[in-house]
Amino acid sequence: MTQIEDCTLPEDTIPHFPELRTGNLGVRIAACPEEIDAVQALRYRVFYEEMGARPDAATIRTQRDRDAYDTVADHLLVVDHTLGEGPESVVGTYRLIQRDGAKRIGGFYSAGEYDISRIEANPGRIMELGRSCVDGGYRNRAVMQLLWRGIAAYVFLHKIDLMFGCASLPGIDPDALEMELTYLYYNHLAPAAVRPRALPHRYIEMRRLDRDSVDARAALNKLPPLIKGYLRLGGFVGDGAVIDADFNTTDVAVVVQTDLVTDKYYKHYERDTR
């Protein structure tokens, strides 16, 4: 058995993923139900209490953001060891779902917003990223870099060829996001072979301004840090935005071919695990 404080699971259910450390912060995979519960509580605080998502009755009652996809995911954690060594230490998270997990639940979360058939046709190992959030007191460069190092390590260990998911811009008025959406379409559209397209009944046109009228620097500065992070990794966006009224966001599909991931993340991982 492998034990992490009060978290005990059979050894073969815990990925071989050594914790990566930066000072008092670490990044690793959740090792027990208590840590997953802490992830869901953090997501509730950020998505519902802070960002204005609309909870259903069960979400209000439990004060947890949870769904069926959690049961087939690996949950990447950022932990602050000064807060303790158990679930109370969780300050950031990312949900990672591989193809086999999606099959068990009937598909990927993104398929509810986008046609991802071109991605699913990829013969290699694919992974969906989602439900990313960080506690308000930890939204800084160090934590974001640690999350990306964790993702890179996971990609390295599991030999992931392609990552994808839905990333959110705040609000549900695409006209208020016209500069960002136009910029993303004209500068970062995914290659046709792996390009998701918003489902017809949810499709929102991203080309909202004339291409030449967009100030690329200003548009990039207005993008959420998470989307800028994908772009730094060589990521692309799909065709069409999607309004997610329940979460008070406008979503774009993101795709990252892992052979384009910046070498520095792998170098960090290899250095820390020697």
C-alpha cells in the first residue's frame, strides 16, 4: 500500500508521479478521495462563489463542484506544505482525462461544446485538460509555472501526444470579448487536421472585428493567464466560441501538440527527478 497521510490507495491506482517542489509548494497527483474532495471544494469556491457560476441544488447543498468526469480523471494538485500535509494543503488543481477514462464515461467533457472527432481520430495518446483553478491567494507566476511543470511531467510519463480542452474567458457577451476572440482566430487557429469546431447549435463567430483593426499586443494582454499559457506552449484554438451560461464564461477550444511543448518544462522535470 502507498500512504500519504490519511490517504491510502492501492499502489497500482497511483500514477508514478513524484512530487515536484518549489520551496513550500509542490505539484503532484491526488492520491485519495479526501484530496479529490478538497479539489471539488476549491473549484466550488472559485467557480461559484467568486466567478458567478450558477449552482444547481446538489451543488449548493454540498458546496462542491463535481461531476461524473471526476471519477475517471487524474487530478493534478498544487499543495502548500505550510498549510499541512493532507487535503487542507490543496491550493490549485487541473483535471486530466485520458482516452481510456473518457471511454468509460461515454466521452470527453469537451464533446458537449465542440466536435472533437478530428482529435479523437489521432492514433496517439490524447488527454483532455479542464477545470483548472487556483486559490485567490496563490495566483502568481510561481504557481502557474508549477502547474505547467506538473502537466509536462504527466505528459512525459504517460507519453501524451496531444492535449486539448476548453479554456474560458470571463463573461457571456462575445461582443465584449471581440478583440480577444478575433485575435485568437486569426493568429492561433489550429491546423485543420486537429481543429475542433463548436457544435452548430452552440457556435459563436470569433471573427468579430476586421483583422487589421486588432492590436495584437493589447489583445494578448487582455487574455486570461491560462489561455496565454497554452499559447506559450505552442497551442492553438478551435473554430468558434461557446457560451457557457452556467459558468458565466465564453469558452474556446485549445489544442496543444506535445512535440511543440517548450523544452524548458521537460528540462525542469528531468532535473528534478534525477
